Amino acid sequence: MPHARSSLVRLLPVIAAAGIALAALLAAHAVGAAPLSSGGLAPGSNPSVLPGPVLIADRSNNRLVIVSPTGRIVWSFPRPGDLRPGQTFNVPDDAFFSPDGKDIVVTQEDDFVISVIDVAQHRIVYRYGRPGVYGSGPDRLWNPDDALMLPGNWILAADIKNCRILLIKLGAKRPSRIYGETTQACYHQPPGRWGSPNGAFPMRNGHFLVTEINGDWVDELTLQGKVVRSWHPPGFTYPSDTNEVRPGVYLSVDYTSPGGLEMFDRRGRVLWRYTPRGSDPPLDHPSLATPLPNGDVLMNDDRNDRVVVIDPRTNRVVWQYGHTGTPGRALGYLNNPDGLDLAPPHSLLVVHRATLGRP
């Protein structure tokens, strides 16, 4: 019990910082609360493998949903009336909570914008880029991916087809810093050039892991622009969104069909590779996987239209939301889900908040 109490004490500042947004989410998830909908899990799913609700960027349904471990939709965006006149919300491909839990930062890769959504207000409160218009000048992006809000209201994002990484101050219409040369000739020569960077994820030492599609590279980058090391995820043809499991151990997916999922070390040695067992189908263009506190892996399997939890000890799917290979919008269905995060206090940037690199 002393350990549980100390854990709660450590979480109190996080919960307080999240304010109304997190309180509303937890209230919706509480036992006895009225959900927006319920009962959407695949047969055999075990809700206990998740520490809390999951935020899903349901790309081809043009929406975000937060799904509880039991399959209830406890929050969604946009609802009717959430968008102001003239606003659109198309093809969200990645979404992450801010470090205080109040906002969700969304990349709409093929619509060329980054949007920040206030969770409690259900409103887009900031947008960088112009929907439907790509470019490289002020307030322009070309396939932005995996935008993260850092402490101090800074947004770090990979800008894939401009071959660069951007640091943007919330509210600004031009980047404060550009890592790499702005060009359409993407190849591996960091920090001056990047081979189509598709993610920059936090490490526990304050650095960030950048994944490069061209050449299959992973790079450790400081916010001062220094590349500490570069290495290959072993055996991948389209590495996506590499992130840290623990110091020296990394998790990545292969965005192909059949897709891959593996853990590896900084020498490029494979520590675990997912092999489907039984009736579990091959992965189809998975784009993001993240470790869970219990050792399992949460992953979106994009073109299988599902989000799953995989147990590395058994290589079995132990939780699933979405019908495999059947896109839809009704309860229990997804359509090309392309991004995910756990809800606070288990979200990526809340967990890393104490060690996040700061501009």
C-alpha cells in the first residue's frame, strides 16, 4: 500500500495540470457513467491488459475517438457543431496528448496541416498549415507526421516531403527552428539532410528518436541539433515511428504488407519479432506501436482496420478494437486507423514529461 500511495502522490500534479479535460475524460470512463457507446471489442479481448483508455486517430473516418479498455467510446471529435464555419477535419493520421493532458495535437498528413484540439472545449484552437495546400514556406507543410507538444508550448514535427524536422511555437505561423535543409531531395545525411523523416519521439535522456524512411535509419537527435548516433532497424523496408521501450531498447514497425513489429537494441540486434500465431492474421501496414506498462505492445494495424494489444511472451493478440479487414464507422469498427496514444496519465508525453527535452 505505501507504494500505491506514493504512485498516486506522484500522479496528482499531472491530474491537476490536466484540469477539466482530464477530469471529464475520467468521469466518462468511471464505473456507472453513461458512455457515448459501448461493447465494441473483438471476441476474446482482455480489458485488463490496458492501463486506461486509448486515443485513436481513425484516419479514413475523419475522426478521433477515445476508447475505454472495455470498448466504450468515451470521447470523439468532431461531433456535430465542433467545427466552426469553414473548418474541416480530414484524414487525421497521428494524435498525441499534450504534456498537461489538456490538448490533443493532430497531424493531418495528406491535408498538410497540424491541428491542436482543446479536449474539454471540443475546439480546434490552433492550426499550422493550410488545409489541402502543401508547401515549404511560412505556415506550409508537406506531409507532416507525428507532431508532439513539448513543455513551453513548442511543437516538434517531422515534415516528411520537405525532408526536415520543425520546431514551432504554439500560435506562430513560421517555424522557430528547422532541423535539416528544406528540400525535396531526401536522403540520409543528418543533421543537414534527412531521408524522409516520419517521426521524432522522446527518449528518457531528453533526446529524440528520428525515423527515416529512405535508407531505413533511426537517429538520436538533441534539440540543439546534434546527432548522437544513427543505426538501422534490422530487416525493415519502411520503418515507422521508432520509440524507446527502455534505455538501449527500441520498438518499431514496418509499414508494409505483410508488416513487421520488433524490438531491437542500438547495435541493431533483434530482441523480439512478432510472429502471428493461431488465427491471428499477418499485419497490414502497421504504422505505430508503443510499449505498455505490463510489457505488452499497443499497435495500430492500419489496413487491417484495427488497434490491437500483442503479448510478446505468447505472440498473441490479447485485445482488439476494430473488425479485421472490414472498415466501418459503427460501434466496434475503424477505417484505416493510423495513430494512437494512451489517455493521461499514461499518455506518451505525460509519462516522459519529467525528462522531455526543452527548447
